[in-house]
Amino acid sequence: MTAHPSPDPVELELASIRQQLTELRAEQREMKQAIDELVQTFRSLAMHLGIASEPYRKSGGATDRSKGSDIPGFA
């Protein structure tokens, strides 16, 4: 019979850190979803109150990039 060697403390710590990292990434995904929902709510409120409007979107035709890039809208 061979006795199982006790786990290396460094490996135990790495496993713990990996678990914490996995949990943090899951929390970050949840926070991103919540923030995206808040942004959509604020956009809707701003448009409803007349503070902002939908950004102008050019048709699919050719664009003139010689003037520089378009200024981003509220999106």
C-alpha cells in the first residue's frame, strides 16, 4: 500500500486562486449584463424625455473617410 503524499501547498493555493478567478469572471459577466440593461434604460429615458435622440445612421452607401471618422452618437 502506498500512502498518498500530502498535497503541495503551492498547488492548493493555485487551485484556490483559479476558483476565485472563475468566480470573479462570472461576477464580471453578471455585472456587464446589468450595466448593459442600465445603459439601455437610460437611453430609453433620455429619448422619452427629449434629452437625446437616436444617433444618425448613414445608409449603406459609400462613406467619405477623407474628412475623418464620424463623431459617435449616443449609442
